[in-house]
Amino acid sequence: MDDILRSVEAPVNENIPDLGPGDVVSVHVRIKEGDRERIQEFKGTVLRVSRGGQNSSFTVRRVASNGIGVERTFLLRSPLVDKVVVERHSHVRRAKLYYLRERTGKKARLKQKIQN
Amino acid sequence: MLKGLLGKKIGMTQIFDENGRAVPVTLIEAGPCYVTQVRTPEEEGYSAVQLGFGETKSKRLTGGQLGHLNRTSAPPLRFLREFRVKETELKPGDKVTVADAFQVGDHVDVIGTSKGKGFAGVVKRHHFGGGPVTHGQSDRTRTPGSIAAGTGTGKIWKGKRMAGHMGNERVTSMNLRVAYVDPERNLLGVLGAVPGGKGGLVMIKEARKQ
């Protein structure tokens, strides 16, 4: 019976690469305006990735104008997410980067991870 | 067409609706059902359609059940349930499938047997608050407290809510929206929860209070 449940659920979005905390990403979100559809980018740092099959999600934080932090959580399999582009990986020592919320400016920087 | 079906609960998951929002869905393997009898005011005094569901081996049924089913061309069926209708063009032997009965956007009532909870206390069964936990109270955290007035009344009112058997009873989930229909696999998905455990028999009807 679980096979039937799995078959109804949304498939994995192939346009989302493997994400990790600290990644600087640009999320392409589909937005419907009346009968028109356009794509909006949301750029920021991945604060957390929550694994849970159909309910998997990731949260992206960006600092908007006036230093106001904006966080958005996306479901990994949501049809509203068109694609995700990873711009750089960071060297982080935690799975959830909540400490970034209390930091601004130079302290909120993350060291870039060079992949070999 | 008859807006009713029998089905088997498969389980819950979430899907994305047309706006891209994740919604909770209960999947039901609904039908195919066979009309096994049509009750008429002339014969039985009321009008209803008897549907059968759940193909099984004929050796699992009793002679009486088989005899009843043999009056139609239906295969051996485990479950028979009646649906009251005003009038119907259905005849015994007709097959009713999900696509015939429901479409995405319809509202339905789903009737099932809730999970049995056994002998349950008053906190679980009737949502009582229980007693205090601190201030020296040691033996009354989940007790019902006082159940009646004193010797003046001298009795306990009938229907006083107390501990007892909970669950394993007929429950109707009303006004669930149909979110998914798959005619090929006889699948029906309704928004929200449905009584009973996985694999349980459910009756799906058109919503009474829309």
C-alpha cells in the first residue's frame, strides 16, 4: 500500500542539486500573476535543510535593504520551485546555521569551501 | 448516477494542489463496486442500492452470501452496504467505478470505523482536565473528580461521562473535498483525515451538508 502512496506523491525536482547548510543559492520561484507566470529569484544562504521525504524543505536567509533579514522556507518537491542554482559552498561546522540570525556584517561571513 | 462507493483506506500523504500548496490527502482504493441488489418501495418499502466491494475467493463466503451474489453477474464480494437513493437507473450487476461517482472538487462524507482505543480513561475519552499534579496531590492526576452532588440528589445522572470503551465505532468525516481521482487504479484522494486504520473499509457518499 505504501507503493501506492509513493506513486501519488510529487517526484523529486531534478533541477535542485544537493543542498547543504551554508550554500549561497539562488532559488527560482514561479509566481502566478493572473494568468501570467513569471520567475522570481530569491538569493541567500541556506540556513538549514530538513530531510523528510515528501515534506523535505530548506530555508534560505538573505539580508534585505536596511539590514532586515528575510527567510523563506521552500519544500524541496514543491512545483513552485523552478530550479536552484548553487553559487558557492561554505565551510560550516553545524547542520543548522541559526547563529547567523544574530550576526551582521563581517561576523556573518562564512568561509568558502573549495571542493577538489 | 449514484454518488456513493465503498473503498479501502490506503493511508495519508501530502500532494501539491493547483496553487502549489502542499495539502494533506487520504488515499482510498475506491471500487470497483457492483450493484448487488436494488431495493424498491414496492418490494422492500424503501429505495436503496446495495453495493458490493472487495473481490475474494468464493470459498471464503457462506452459501447464503454466494446465493445472494449469484442472482447478479457480480464476482464473490466481501462487503455489502446499502446506499439510500430517491430513484436510480442502476440494475443489479452494474459496475460502479470512481470515475462514475466522483470528480475532483466534489465534496464527500466518508464513513468508517474508528481505531479501537480499548478501555479509556476520562481524560482521553472526554478530554477532561484531570486533577492537580502538585501541591501534595499524588493519586488523582487523571481522575474524573466529583461525579455528582451529595446525598441530597443521591444519584448519578444518566449519561454522566465516565471512563469506558472508546473507539471502534462508526464515525463520519463530513465535507471532505476530493483532491485526486485516478480511474485506472481506482484511487480517490480526499483532503483531510478519514476514520479508521489503513486497510479499513470506508463508505464514501456525496456530502449531506454542503
